[in-house]
Amino acid sequence: MAGWLRTYPVYFPGREPRGYQESLEAKRPKPLIPGGVRTTGWWVEAGKTVFREIDVPAARTYDPEIIAAVRSMEAMQKAGVKPEADGTIAGLRWVPTPRGLALSVHECGGCHTRVLPDGSRIDGAPFQGSGNAVLGRLVTRAIETLFGDDPAVWRWRSSAVPWIPNDPHEKIRTMQPADLRALFRRVVPGAFARFNGSPFYPAKTPDLIGIRDRRYIDHTATHRLRNQGDLMRYAALVSCCDSADFGPHRMFSDSQRRIHYRFPDEVLMALATYIDSLEPPPNPNLGDPRIAAGRRVFEREGCRGCHTPPFYTNNKLTLAEGFRPPKDHPLAADIMDLTVGTDPGLALRTRKGTGLYKIPSLRGVWYRGRFHHDGSIASLEEWFDPARLRHDYVPELLRNSGITSRPVKGHEFGLNLDAAEKAALIAFLKSL
Ligand code: HEC
Ligand code: HEC
């Protein structure tokens, strides 16, 4: 497998800086990790480059047809590809390699970076788009090459939970491409059915800023987060090295479980150091005159019991509706004996199913903009709208998807405030 190399943005045709293509052709392959003395500052800087640039080496392509297509405005428009506000195409990277210029897929930074409407980038904030046709093609090819699976079988292998009676994922294995696409249209932009996740019960991409203050990883607390080592192991698992063994259930064949590549420790350490160092962007909402009143509503409504300052989470876990943990549960000290009643599917019917939902931090809700563990809620206004409980409710983000009923149940805190109090509460939350 080719080495870990510097990579460069892919611009939508016509949006690149002057002379960009020529400068790219002239670039030599460069190692992703630079030389130098390993000071703390060095790790943060190296990690920033890794986070912003690391690609999926298995997805690299030299195919002249695909490369010509991403450079053709006509082909990109025809494929429905849209540029980000800074002119780049999300999820793609150019990689100068010893074999020539490759097109590749962005790793961590592809999902964990948000481009604001003014073109500025926030490292660690969640991407809110939904990928594009070129990206889909590169990923499909990589899966075929590494695992020999067609898309439906791969999706089944990624999500199946054969130990659950009537596993809803079983039918994915034989789905026709059109049905598979329809299934994935139910996942809102900004959420993602990752390996081990599920298109029926997706999880939104979380904010990585402030992660050093959290005690658990993933919405369902699949992993503890005690130190950088935990973050490094998680990064290795999600990028290459999950054996997908669940007791007697083995989701890979012997040849598929071979590890094809793995991030070197230095890359993982740099990544974890940088992610730990991320700070939120300057908050433009601090001058809102309603903040003080909103803070009082927050106190009075008991939000702080769970969303406790200064992190606006008490770092505890709640029960998914229907789950009773055994008395000797290893995380018992952190489990609150209550449920907020949100959809239990992710926590009970997927491989991420711990039976638990962690209490999310409320810091950064002003730039994150996707709420509820599946990301189906677009704004705080929608989150605090009691209409979302109704049987015939369809979240704003899913109104063109053909879905006619998708209520977002549970977490009824703050739903019945009067308009002025609700606006004040939201102004307060946007100041965090
Ligand atoms: C294809 C999109 C995608 C890519 C690429 C990706 N992630 Fe994620 N990441 C997600 C999603 C979705 C979740 C939420 C999973 C869940 O809650 O079950 C997540 C969760 C996380 C979390 C847990 C955060 C928390 O507060 O719970 C960390 C840490 C993380 N990712 C780091 C990384 C790193 C490091 C990489 C690169 C090796 C990476 N991710 C690549 C989509 C992605
Ligand atoms: C009993 C604990 C508890 C209380 C009390 C509580 N919350 Fe939550 N809150 C949660 C949990 C758990 C979630 C995650 C639910 C999910 O996604 O399934 C959550 C999610 C949220 C979210 C969405 C965050 C995101 O990133 O998706 C917001 C906003 C929020 N709460 C605000 C509040 C406010 C404001 C109050 C008071 C009016 C409040 N909460 C009271 C436990 C609580």
C-alpha cells in the first residue's frame, strides 16, 4: 500500500485559484509527517496537517476517465456535484504519488470539517452535506478491491446484527440498487450510516471540538474516552482495523479480515493531539440581550441536572427506552436510572447498541446545527417545537424524501415554554 502522503484540495471546475492545476502537476510526493524535534507544538502542527489532509489510500485512483470528469464542469454539473462555499468538492483530495497524480477520498477531515457560508473552515465541526457521485464511485471501487463485495453485500456486512430476532438489516443483502438508494435517502445530510452503524438508525456526525472534556465516544458510548490512547485506538478502528467479530458472529471471511493498511502510531498520535487541541470558533452570539433570561429558564427547567456547566454535560449515560442494565454493568457508576425516551433503535438494534445514550454537550450548538442522535432535527427552533412529537410529523430535512411520518419523540424538556421564554432559552444555548 502506498505511503502516507500530503494531499491537496479538489476544486469544482472554474473555482480553483489561478494556476492551481499546473502547480499540482509540478508537485512531488511529500511525506504526511514532517521531520523535526517532537515537541508538543510539533505534534499539534503535524496533527493539523494529518487531520486536514489524510486520505484513504485504498481509494486512490489514477483512472484518466474519472480524473478528467472531476476537471470538467459539464461532467460535474451532470453528476449533480456541488461545490462548498470555498469552491472545493467535499470528500475528495489530490495526491501526488510516485506513480503520478491520484484522486482520493478524504479521511477524518472529510466528515469532521464544516465550511461556513463565508468560505471559512472549522476543523472538527460536522460536515452537513451528503457526499457526491464521484466520492461514491471511489468508495465503491475501494470496497470491491479490498473486500470483493458488491454494494448491497457490503452494506449488509457493515450493519447486520444477526443475533437480533428479525434483524431488519438482513434484507439489505439482496436489495436492488434503486431500493438501496431509497433506503439511504432516509439518512439526513450530516448523518452517516458508518460501518457498524445502520441506515435504519443512523447517527449524526458529532462535533469533535471539546472532545477532551467528554468521557465517552459515540452517541451510544461504545467506547470510553480516558486519554489520547483511547482516541488513537478509536481512529484506528474506524479507519481500517475493525475485525467485526461479535461473539460467535463473524462478519468477515478470513481473507477479508486481513488488515490491508493501518495508520502508523505517529499518525494516530498526531491526529489525537490535534483533535484534543481544537477550540471553537469565536461566538458571534454573545451580545444577545435575551441570554440572561434564557439562562434563568435553563436553570428553572432543570436542564443543568444533565447538561451541567462548564461542559454542559454531566458526562453521564441514560437508558434507551426498553433497556434495563444488569446490576453489575461495568459502567453502572455513570448510568442514570432514567430514559429521555428518544428513538431507541440506534441503541438497541445496531452493533453500536449499548442500550445507552450519552448526554451530549450543548457547547457549540450555534455552529453545529444538527440535533437528536440521528441528526434529523435541523435547528434548535425545531428541537423545541412540540409538533415534532406528532404522529404525522416529518422533520424539515426529510420533507422531500418521500417520507410521510417520522415523529421525533422523547426529550420533552422545554417543549411547552411560551414563545418569549423559548426564544430566550435558544439565545442562551447559542451563546455556549
Ligand atoms: C464518513 C464520515 C466519517 C469519517 C471519514 C470519520 N468519521 Fe468520525 N464519526 C462519524 C460519525 C457518523 C460518527 C458518530 C458515530 C456514532 O455516534 O455512532 C463519528 C464519531 C467520531 C468520534 C466520536 C465523537 C464523540 O463525541 O462521540 C470521534 C472521536 C471521531 N469520529 C473521530 C474520527 C477520526 C479520528 C477519523 C479519521 C480516522 C474519523 N472520525 C473519520 C463520521 C465520520
Ligand atoms: C434527564 C437528562 C436531561 C435533561 C433534564 C435535559 N436533557 Fe437535553 N439531552 C439529554 C439527552 C440524553 C440527549 C440526547 C438524546 C438523543 O439524541 O437521543 C439530550 C439532547 C439535547 C439537545 C440536542 C443536542 C444534540 O447535539 O443533539 C439539546 C439542545 C438539549 N438536550 C437541551 C436541553 C435543554 C435546554 C434542557 C432543559 C429544558 C434539557 N436538554 C434537559 C438529556 C437531558
